[in-house]
Amino acid sequence: MTGVAAPKQGMDMTVTPTELEGVFVIQPEWFEDERGFFFESYSKRRWEQHGLSLDFVQDNHSRSSKGVLRGFHFQNALAPQHRLVRCTVGAIFDVVVDLRVGSPTFGKWYGIELTAQNRTQLLIGPEFAHGFAVLSDVAEVQYKTTGFHNPLAEGLLAWDDPDVGVAWPITDPILSAKDSTNPSLARYLENPAFTFGAQA
């Protein structure tokens, strides 16, 4: 999926590839005045004009307090998901990790600050683990997925794995019981979910 020029009809968006192939930063245009703001958070037509053709089937919404860290999570090839993530209240540091064995960026991470003010979104391919840390007093995160949640397909990765080495902007995060015992990248390699070049 690559961004291509779209005809200028109303609000547009910018699609920027990251250094991790399959992860894109989406920046919608918005209109703002003294009354507030308006923007298209998702438009199937607009996406197709940019060469992005995905069918989203589920919307998720979470609310978290400052210092909460959720992740890393993914769904394996039983139920792979593209995810379109945005922060609608507060601010988060959003991170993805490449899980494609054989990829030149395997085990590498990409992080970006998503806030209600910058309205930036992150499009994440199925082959990446996803997590975020809350920077504001409260944050609400909403994300669309191309696959339904499937507990049998759930995969986890340790948020603090030194082999990944994420530079989280918080220390001593608040974790769920499950996320506090997520497996390492080395453990993931014993039974990897994704291989570079294979279709998820």
C-alpha cells in the first residue's frame, strides 16, 4: 500500500510511510474556527484515492489513566488485523514492533505521539505488535480493525524486552496482570506468527 496523489475535493489527508514497511502515519486535514473543528476521521473513498483499500469491521474504544501502558498485543495469522489507531482525548506514545521473521526491520520499533490536538492516526499492518503509554491525565484511544477480535489468535510481546529496546517516555508503568508477564522476543521466535514476504 502506497500513498498516491488524490484529487482535491474537500478535505484530504496525508499518508506517510514509516521506516517499518506496512506502517503508515495518516494525517487528516481539518477545519477549525471559533466554534470548534471538523474533520473526516475515516473516508473509504478518500482512502481508496490514496491507494489504501481496507475493509474495517470493528471499532474499539479504551480509556486509560496517566502512566498506564497497554501492550504489546497482536493477532496471529488465524485472525490477522490491520489497525487504524487515534487518540481522541489526551495524549499517548504509540509504538509498533515488527514481528516478521526475516524482515530487515524484524524486532525494530517505531513510536509516535498521538494526541487529540494533532489528530494524527497510525495505520498498522497485521504483522506488528502494538502498544501505547498514556502521557496525559486521561487518554481515550479509538481504533478500527479489519478483523474481529479472536481470543484464540491473541499474541503478546513484553513491553520492556531489552532486545527490542523501546525508549518509553514513562517509567514504572501501570500494567494489567496479563501484560506484566508477556513473553520476550526470543520466546516469540520459538513459534513465530509471521514471516517476511508471507501474506498475513
